[in-house]
Amino acid sequence: MNIIVRNQAQIPNKYIRFAQWKLRQLDKKFNQLLYTEIYISKEGQYTPTYAATIKLGIPGNDMVIKTKSKNLNILWQNTFESVKTRMRRLKKQRTN
């Protein structure tokens, strides 16, 4: 699986490494990811709102997941919960 990260918000690398680690775990669990693109942007200056867009390359149509939050920890938590539920639904549809 290939992971491409576009960090326009200049967030620290520990958050990028965490995201890559979570995606590798999901790839091991579901074994359907071909590639992943992560786009991170920031809106505002004093109290920035971070936006993460994850494009999951899977067989068939790609999945795009968008989340926003003011806290990076909450952003990643919400993003990967969404990724996990979508991957679970996809696996359920493919097995039926």
C-alpha cells in the first residue's frame, strides 16, 4: 500500500506518523487498500480549524472521507472511526 501525505497545515510529524500507522493497521485488518492520499489543511489563524481529507484507493470506486476539528487528536479519532466503519461496511457488502 502506498501512502501519500500533503501537509499544508504544517502539523508536527508525530501526527503524520500516527496516521500512517493507523492506515497500515486497517490495511492488515481489511486487506483491501491499494493506496491512500491524506490532505491536511488549516483554516484561520488564531484558533485554527484543521481539515483532513483522506482518499482511500480500494477496488472499485475510491472512498473520500472529510473531517474538521479544532483539536488534532479529536480530528484523527473522528477520521479513523469513519474510515473503520466504511471499511467494515464495504467488507460486509463484498462478502454478501
